[in-house]
Amino acid sequence: MAPPTHKQLSNKQLEILRFILKVRMAKIHQILSYLRPELKGKTRQDKDFESGRKVLSKTIKLLQDAGYIKQHRVSDSTEVYYYLTQEGQNEIYSFMGITELDKNKHSGFDFDLGFFPWRVPPLENIHSRFQTEIQCNILAFNRQVEEAARDSENEQWIFGGVKLTNICSLRDNLHASPRKSKIKESMQYKPDGEICLNLSRYDEQGNLIDTHGELAYYFMEYDRKTEYGERLLAKFKRLNNRLKELKENNELRYYKGMIVVLENPRYSNNQMTTDLQVNLRYLNFLKAFNAMCGEFIDDFNIIATTSSNLESTILSLRTEYSKDFKYPLIDAFRFKDLQKTFNYSDPNTDGLLFDYFKNIGDVLGRFTGDRKYYCVFFNIEGLNTLKWKRCIKIFNNLQKVAVEKNETYIIVPIVVFRELTPYSVGLIDNTLKAGEDKLFYERLHMMDLRINRPVLYKELEPIDFRDSVFVVK
């Protein structure tokens, strides 16, 4: 056991040591954003941020003088990282009650940390710094939500009738590595990290059952586009081994997918250009997954995002977020160009919308006012493979039933997004619009609810609502 030093450290100093232990290395603004999440995203031009940075710098200097922390300036850069010394790790291990007996006994989620021998973190490694950036952002975001939950007047994080108390739990690559695996180590899949979402559950009528009823795990891959071809296939071959082992141990039902986090595109002057960089890399991952993990393509999700969009991506995976979908959609119906189309009163319809899956709430149906079209609204955020597959499957089933019953109305799929522009494989690569999916893409519209007024898209181009076939003039 690490011997206690009995030196008097303040709660704030202990919290700094604990945070650096969790992420292994951090810049001062990353530490500050965690300690004071209201400053997250602000810069030194902001008075509160600069004041907080100066106070934190003094506290860190005291910890440096005490021998608990060292700093490292990255070569050819102005970036300065702080990390724990051997004495610093011993001190915080002692405070947290962590001993050598705790190796491989703790989950690693939140601050349930296990024992690992001290070593200098890979400060010059670009991938490790990217990993640190993501971990710090998630922890600060989570703390932001936690603090809002303690404020009875703060309603920012209320979705699906639930006030969120956190967004997710996070663990690093050391804790996420397989434990007691029968697979040869060289063939084991070792992710860059994992997140766990503790989701609210709703019954088939859409009523809330409990607020912590379903665990959903996602592997995290922090990708810098260094793996292609055989190397990428080898990664997914190892993933296939891991998924098979999880299935054998009856644990696969908890693992919902993989989130690939890419660096923000370097060129941001054109949105379509930056999206294309991300989308093509997403296709690389998806093709490798389909080639090596065929048994799991219908159950294991591949999701891609950028570091700046990660928080919105994680939020969109929460059931509570999906359950909230109908409210912004109904608001959109009040838009003047849509009032005759959807915002009408009809005693023969079941309310404003038909909710196909009331326990999730992300697929809603509504006839147009003239009943010539039946629009099905799907909430999809970003690059989410299984959401698109499900969307196309539902459309095809509805279309089949309509044909069999000789219905005169036309079914129109409308993918709606509130945070992140969604792309399916068929929208990224036209050659993938094949077979029974062809009709879906011919009729597909997308609706953007990110601003005060809805924006309609056809084939990724914005169009006037009055130019759309389903809008009642």
C-alpha cells in the first residue's frame, strides 16, 4: 500500500491530483474546465476564465513545489501539460484508499480507479494528447450536467420528463482492456476507452418506469487516420474476437456499439468539405466492420463523430433525448409554411402524431392535411449506422403494407435532426443506393431543427417548403 504522507492538502488540491490521476496528464485550461464547468469553452479573453486560471496556477505551483506534480512543454509547441510524480500518485492513492490489491478489481468508470504502477505519461505522443483532450471534455461536460442537476431552477438538461444527473461514465484504455480473457493477447481488442450510459426506461405506453434502468456501453476509438487497409481490418478482426467472447459470456447485450471520434477537420471554410472528410473515414470503418464482423452487423452500431461534436453525439444516444423528439417537431409544424400540412385539427386522427415506439419516441407518423401523403419522421443525429438501417427497414415495411392494401396515399420518409447533420451510407456514396433502398432515397427528405425555423432538404440541398411535393399549399 502507498504510505500516507499526512501532509495537509486542501480539498481543491486533492481534487486536482485526483483529476490528473484519472486523465494522466492535462493542460491548465482542461483542469480549470473540470473544476469550474461554467468556464468550459471560454478563453483567456474572458475575465472570469483568466481570473480562475491565475488562481489555479498558484495552486498548481504549490503542488509542484511539494513534489506532487511536474510540468512538460511539448516539443515545438507552446502546450504545457501537468502530470503526477511518483510521490503525487502515492499521495492520491493513499487518500483514495487504492493499493496494489486493487489492480483489475475496479471498473475505471468515473473515479472507481484501480492500481497501476507509476510511469511518466506519453506526453510527446499526439494520439495520447488527443485522448486526453477527449477525456477532459467528457468529464467537464458530465460535471456541468451534474451541477445543473443540483440547481432546482436549472431546466437546461430536462429531456423526456427526466432531469439528467449525468450524461455518461467514462473509463480509459487501461481499465477498458479485457480482463480474464481466453483470447491470445496479440488478438485481443483493446479500445482507447469506453463510456457507459445509465438510461431511463419507459414502458410500451411511453410512461417512465425508472431513471436508471438500462446500461448501454460503447467502445471508444480516438482516430487520427493512421490505420488503413490491412491494419484497419486487423483491428476489426480483434473486435470480432471480443464481440464473440462477450456473446459467450452473455454480456454482448450491454455493448451497443463503437464511437469513432475524429479530430476536427483542418479546413472549416466549407461545411460540405469538412463533412466529407469525416464521412469518408466513417465509410472506411464501416466497410472494415462489415468485412470482419458480419455476425454482428445488425446489432452492433458504428457511430462516427468529431471531437467538437462528441458531446452532442453522446447526448443523442440517451433514451430521454429520443423521448423528447415530438416537442420540437410539433413546434416546427407551427411554422407558417407547414400549418396547413401538419398543424391541423382532425377528429379522426389519434392526436397530432402517431408514435410507433412509445418507449423510445424517435419514429412518428402524420398524414398531411389533404391526406395525399403519409410522412414518417425519424430522429437521427450524425453518423449512426443502425438508426439509418432501422429507418429504411420501417419505411420499406410501411410501403409494402400500403401496396398490399392498395392505399392511395404516398409514404414520405423525413429524417429530422436537432443537433448533428445525419448522413447515411447512401448519401455519402451514391453507388450504395441499391435494391429495395432505392425508393427510400428517392422520397427521402431531411429537416433541420437547429435554428428557430425548420429547414427542409432534398438530396442534401436546402429547398423551399412550397417546392416540396407533400406540402399543402
